[in-house]
Amino acid sequence: MTTFVQILLSGVALGFLYALVSLSFVVLLKATGHFNLLPGSFVLLGAYSLFQLHQNMGVNFWLALALAIIIIAALGLVIHYLIFQRIDRAAEGHAAGLAILLVTIGLLSLSQATAVSSWGAEVMLLGDPWRLRTALIAGVSISQRDIWVIVLSLIVLAIFYMVMQHTRVGIGMRALASDPQAAFVQGINPRRVAPYAWLMSAGAAVIAGVLMATEAGGGLRPTLDVVAFTALPALILGGIRSLPGCAVGGLVLGILQQLAAGYAPSGLGQGFATVLPWLIMIVVLLVRPSGLFATREFRRA
């Protein structure tokens, strides 16, 4: 029973990581109207930015985390104004969406090259405050890193909920996602919404990247963005435009993946737990492509 609870808690922590990365994708989609892969770059460059500030420059870990979020959000805004908006003006509809997606694939490769050329390809440690320590709760041993994953994720989810449901910025994002033309007529300016959306996306992605880089046996490495894309099935499962769906989808996938790692028959292969989220994603796309928590506007589309 103790082993089951430990695996379950580990799955919850992994699920929250998936939820954070998914939130980063969804917020940008709601604010810009286009799906793009920049959150993968945010995960990677955010973790390296914290490493540079904390390990190389001696900045306090938590201050370095806040500064990394601001740096990545600023980078996102520069890309938004210099590239995304120009593409939006030059192309329309699906053509603009495809162009932005292709551009972000290129920027993703550029991010990896930047990380390797600036910090090398070796695995490095972030110097996180929780390190590899564990805590014993009701007879169950749980790593302090998993506790921090759960706590920080809950804080981010609560902030996102408050912003989306109880602020003019959140109302603006939801209106732009539902009907951009109607939102503009109602006086909602996408230029004013964009900075908040990029800050929220960068915040979720950088925190997820830092937590991923502190996983036992993991560490900071240039392929961290590839790990982040494991969260995409959670995005599909929950509904690609749904913030609550991201949280639920991430938790479901994280728990199932950890249970598969602990209890799946050996006949399914050693890598079964790794591919399970992608298998679930394929099934969801075949049965309910809009996801479990699809919003009305997405289903109509």
C-alpha cells in the first residue's frame, strides 16, 4: 500500500508538471489565436537563465526564478511584436497560423543551439534549495522536490484562475479566444492583453522547466524542451483551449504514466510508460478530438 501511495504522489507531481506546460501553450493560444511551440523554448531558456543567474552570478534562487520569468516574458513579447504581428498582417487565417507554427519550430532549434553554445551540452545542476531530500509523511516517503512541484503548481493554477475569471485581462483573453472581431468591437485591444498573456505563459513554462531540471537523475540539459513536449497529450486530453482541462488532463496522464511505470506487465516493454501518454492522445483524437473539456467555440470550429 505504501508503494502505491508513493507512486500515486509521484504521478500527481508529474501531472502538475504536465499541467504547467499545457497552461503555457493554452494562454498563448487564447491571446494570439495561433498555436505555437514557443513554450518549449521558454522551458529550456528559462531553466538556463535561472542557472546563469543563480549558479554563475550568485543571485538568490527565488529571485533568480522571478528574474528568469521576466527575461523570458520580455523575449516572448519581442518575438510577438517583431514576428507574430507582422505575419498576422501579411497573411490571414490558416496561412498565418501555419507560418507562425513553422517559425516557432525554427526558434525552438535556435534555442537549443543557443543553450549548447552558451552553456555546453553537459548535464548541470541548478542548485535548487530542495535538492534530493525526502520527507516522511504518515509513513510514506516523498521527495521534497515533488512537494515543491505540487505546491508551486497549485499557486500558479490559483493565480491563473483568479486572473482569467476575475480580471479585465482574463475577460479580454477569453473574449479574444471566442470571437476576436466581436472582442475588438467591444473595445478589447489585443495589444493591451498580449503582455499579460506572455508573462503568464513564461511564468508557467519557466517554473515547469526549473522543476523538470531538478528531477532526480535528470538535471539541466539542452534537450529539456523535448521533455516538455511530453505534456502535449495532456493538452489534447483536456481540450486545447481549456485551462481547467489542462490541469485535469495533466493529472490524469501523470498518474496513469507513473502507475504504468510501477505496475505494467513486463510483456508491454520497458518503454511502455513513456509512450502511454502518446497512445492516450491518439485514442482521444480518434474518439473526441476536441478533448474532454472543449469549449463551445472550439467544438463549433
